Amino acid sequence: MSGRNRRSGVFGAGMTAGLCFVLLGGALALSLCVGAKKITFSELAGALFAFDPGNKNHVILRTLRIPRTFAAAAVGSSLAVSGSLMQAATRNPMASPSVLGINAGAGLGLALAMIVCPAASFNVTVLFSFGGAGAAAGIIFLIAAFSRAGSTPVGLALAGTAITALFHAVSQALAMFFNISQELTFWNAGGISGVRPQQAAMLLPWTAAGLLLALLMAGQVSLLSLGEETAVGLGGKIRRIRFMSMAAVLILTGSSVAIAGPISFVGLVVPHGVRFLAGADYRKVIPCSVLGGALLVVAADIISRLIHPPFETPAGAVTALIGVPFFIWLASGKGGRK
């Protein structure tokens, strides 16, 4: 690949965004029509523009399929953008919410919410998830700052794996002691089949706030990805950029994990794919990650319904099948180099 292509990407940002937009539109329509009950496009149009409460398929679309599809797109966008921000802020190609333990921290927060406030609203649950995700993020940044393990991408990923294992163990111990194992197991599978209109509506402001903050920070994050000395030389305020980036990560990851569970590897795979196609400028990477992440999770949710109908495989299992080989490749090749 030429030097120009390395800077601008294989397709460029415009073509990458256009391709993702078209594919996402098709995936959204397909997601609304496939499942245990097949629904035609004409019925979909009717449910959207001429809703009939007496039509069973219209009710299925309004109460189940549309909220589920919206949640899949929102969660995918949130996790992909979180991964982009984390990779830039840490200058670590292996950084993502699942790899560095942020998802597991949010999961521990959710377990505590189930114990302390079993009848809590979604917004309260999100706050608990923020707390757990923030604890995991704090530990990771301490390791990155003061430990040799944090000086290499693989070392930091291994530290994240240890944090994930610890938080999962604590979550499971709490689940067994307080008899919430069934609820936590369903959530840990990573899926969005149970999302209802009220939950989707409550997810919207959190997702919008996190994505808006990420988009506003995109230019400054691009400076940080060049290295601290270069960023400072160009007028970047390192602490402020990292603080605001982490705030966006916590908002996006906490709300996503609260509604869909720990859907893994979206934040790892999508940013790398976007940078390959659109280039390394985060003013392009972050908007394209919004579309790419939504596309990946919506597609994974569709596949989860088709593997063994009428039963459903968790969407998190589908993304893991894609992400694990990519993670191994990254750790043994590109990710193994500093």
C-alpha cells in the first residue's frame, strides 16, 4: 500500500461511510423482517406509517422488533466509538471495553444494582454500570501509568484479562450469595432480545450524549493518537482530552452494557476496520465507527436468530466468533509490537 493510502485509507472516509450507510440500511430492514415470525416489507411499511393495533405483525414490530433493532444499532455504535477513543487515548491497538475489563466492571455494577435496588429504573441501573466501568477504567489507567505490564499493548491486554476475570468472579459470587444467578446469567450472555420500547427510549439520551461528546472530541483525540509530545506541541491539553474521552467511554459503555450485556470485541474490530478503509484521522474514524458498529451488531443479531430457529443464539456469541480470531492475530502480529 502506498504512503498516501496509508494516510487516507483504502476507500477514504466518504466512500466508507456511504458503504456502511447502505449496508446498515439493508441490515435494519432485514432485522425488522426476519425471526421466528417472518414479516413482509409491505407489513413493515404498514406498521411504520399506518399502524393497526388489531394486526398481530404490526404489534410485533412496534413492541419487539423495532426497539430491538434500535437497541442493536445504538449498542453497536456506542461500543465501536468507545473502542476508537480508548485506542487513541492509550495508543494501544488492542484497547477496547471488553479487552480492558470495562465491560466486566459495568457488569459488576449491574450485579450490585440488582442486589441493592432490584426494582430500579434503567437510569439508576446505568449509574451503577458507570460506577463499575469507572472502577475498571481507573485500575487500567493506574496499571498503564505505573506498571511495566502497561508499557506494551499485549501487557495491558493481559492486565485487562485479569481484571475481567476478577470482576466476573466477584459478580458470580454475589449472584450466588444473593440468589440472582438466573438474571445475571441471562444478562451475561450478551443479547438484546428482551429490549422493550420503554428501555429503548431510555437508552436514546445516553447514547446521544456519549456520541455527541465523542464527535466533539474527535479532532483533539486525533492529536493524542500522534503521541503526547506531538499533541502538546500542537496545543493539545493531554489531561483534558483523556478525561473527556474517558467520560464518553463510560457513558457509552455503561449504558450499552446495562441494556445488552457484555457484547464483546465490537470496540476492537470496528475501529481497526474503519482505520484500514477510511484512514487514521479520528475526525473520520469516529463518525464511520458509529455506522460500522451499528452494522456489526445489527448483523450479529440477525445471525443469532438464524443459527438455530426458533431458538436464538446470543448476539455476543456471534461477535465473539468474529472478534476472537482477530484478537489472536492482533496479539501475535501487529499487537505484539510496541
